[in-house]
Amino acid sequence: MDAMIERGQNGEATDKDTLMLMSGLALVVFGAGLILSNRSVRRYIGQMGPGGLLQAAVPDVERYMKLRAM
């Protein structure tokens, strides 16, 4: 049991870690696809435009970075 714990702590990625990373990425892409396939979401994005969405997201990202730096 101790050998398994030490192997994971020395910084090497295991197959399980890679599988978890890829499955999480697949879930994010699938979820974004589900959200963007909704008519009302597409209409809202079309009205606002990608530039407006990025401008609206900047204050949230800045707040997140400040919280993370604490």
C-alpha cells in the first residue's frame, strides 16, 4: 500500500490520473454542447456577441484571481 502512495506523490502521472483528466474534459465539452444547443442561449449569444460576453466575464475572472492569490 505504501508503494502505491509514494508512486503517486513523486509527480508522475498515472494512467488513472490521465483517464480522469480526459473524462473531465469530455464532460466539459459535452456540457457546453448541450448548453449551446438551446435556442434561447443561441439567441442570447447572437444578440450580445462574443466580444460582449468576454467583457462581461473579465470582472469575474479578476475577482477569482484575487481570491486565489489570498
